Amino acid sequence: MRITGLLKRRKQELPGVIGTARVGGPEPELLRRLSPGDVVVLDHVDLDRRTVDRIVAADAAAVVNAAPSISGRFPVLGPERLLRAGVVLVDGAGPEVLRAVRDGARVRVHEGAVYEGERELARGTCQTADTVADQLVEARTGMVAQLEAFSADVVEFLRQERALFLEGVGFPELDLDLHGAHVLVVAANGDADGHLRSLRGYLREHRPRLVGVEGGADLLARAGYPPDLIVGDPATISQDTLRCGAPVVVPAHHDGYAPALDRLHDLGVEASGVASGANPEDLALLLVDHQGAAVVTTVGFGGSLEEFLDRGRTESRPSMVVTRLKLGAKYVDARTVAAVHRRGVPAWALVALLGVAVVVLLAALLLSGVAGVYLAELGAVGGEVLSWLGGVVA
């Protein structure tokens, strides 16, 4: 008994963060499997904010990245966000970490190393706020070269996607009339929940049509706003939301094949695919523009240069720029709408306030005992007014 107690105590005293390892594989599937306290082991060059938001939302304890989380090509927002959320980040552990760490194993992360018990499995660099800040400064110097290369990517993207972007060829026929309507498109990135709450007045006044992009569809449903259209990978959306009655549009390969359609049809969900290399957010914007929306307000899309460069998939950046140009002045960010939208005082509230004031005044007069005097004065004034009116008529 004494030996057992000593071993347990020794195990508990091992330093570092301890959790269940979730290792590699397709990243969307990996992120869906996360639970609170997990240690995420992945291979992701330039760890972007969108991926990190999902890791933080799952309440993971640590991230072990086989690749550099900041490559130096441009400043990415993910590592800084991860550390602010209190998640340990071990960087550049090498591809061998994906083989050395077993999925589902109980592991410990301490000072840049990954252990199973006391056995070291892999080692990288433990990032801190200072090291990340230094790397971001260096990364900003490489931004100009990235932007120059990006311009060529935009031209190539337009060449491949011109029929869809410029002519609308390939969009499905939806039973959803958005002509002249306000449309709110929601993606579950960043503080999308908070931005959606800030739009309550706008939602009440304008009653926009609602579009949920992947997790944004669940966000709308949880807030009490059933989406009118759902866009994106259905594997990232709950079945209850998929069955809400809204049509679902999923990205398809360039040959038109969309693996998710079979699953949706099995659920009895109306669905169609769009063959495009655009990311789901941009696909949703293009769809509502094609349907004739007059104003398109976005939640969870971001718009700064850093957020643009921080896109998780490099190939999605050309679609982001081209889509914003396509929508032009009708594209508005939720933060702008919330800043300029001021809810006026409703007329019924003014009437109710006036009624309360009259009641209080009458009650005060009756309680004071001088109500008769004021009523007599009011009667005299009324008599004079009536006499004057009689003279005018005569």
C-alpha cells in the first residue's frame, strides 16, 4: 500500500499540462473530435485564427504543432490568440511527433517536450508571448513579397472561376427570393456571438434574411434566429440545424461531385452543390448576391489586412478579394452596422410615458385636497374659450 501511494503521489507531482492526445488526420475531423483538456497534435504551418478559435472553443489544454506556427511569410494571428486563452503552444516539434504520439494516449506537455509518463516522445519550442511577438515583427517584413505573389494568384483564380464569379454560371436554383432584401451572413469566427448580440436592434428593425455559414448556422439557431439558408460542410453543423427547413448549399469539387450531398439526402434535407474553389464564406456571399440581395451584412468574416493574410488556406485569399470586389458597396461588416445603428424610442413608449405622467399628476392633485380649485379654474378657462368661439361664429 505504501509503495502504491508513493507511485501515485509521484505521478501527480510530474510537472506540465496533462491531457488526452488528439493526433493529426484531416484537420476538420481532428477539430471536431476535441474535448476540454485535450492535447492537440497537428501539422499546420502558420496557425491561423480560424483554427485557433475552434481549439479555444473546445477548451483544449495544449497544442503541439509539428510545423512552425509562424513561418515568417506574414504575421498570423493564431499563436497570439492561443496564448492569450491560456493554451500551451509547443512549436516545430517535427513530423515525427505525429507518429510518436498515439491518438487517445494520456500525455504530458512540459517545457517544449511531450511525454508519456516520464518517457519523452518529441520536443519542440515552447512559445511565449515574447517569442511570438518577436516572430510577428520579423514576419511583417515578409509581407510585401507575399502580396506581390498574391496578385498573380488572383489573376489565376479569376481565370479558373470567371464563369461563376462574373456570370453566375453554376449556382443552384434556390426557392429563396432575396431580391432587394437585407441579408445577414453569419460565420462562427472570432467573437461572432458578441457581434450578433450587438445587432439585436438592427434585426428587429430590418428583419434581414439569415444565412449561416457552417458553425454560423448553429450560432444563429442558438440565438433564436433560424437560418433561411445554410452554406458549407454539413459535418460542421448539427443535425437539428440542418433539419430546420432551410436549403443547404455545399461546396463541390470542380467536376461537380459533392460527397456531403448523399448524407444530407439521407437526412431528408434539401441540398445542392456548387463547384467552386471559393471558401464557404465567400460562396455564401456570392450566392446571396446572385439572388439579388440589396444589403449584405456579415458577422465573423473579418476585414483587416492581418485577418486577410491570416486565412487558413492560402487558396481562399483570392476568392476573398474577388468576392468583396464583386459585392462592392452592398457589403457591410457587422461592426460598422452596430456602430451606426441607433435604436429610436418607439411611439408606444412615448404614449405610455405621457399616460403615466397624467395619472401621477391627477393622483397628486386629489391627495393634496386642492383638486377642486384647479378644476374650477379649468372650467372657467373652458367657458371663456367657448364664449370666444361663439363670438367668432356669430
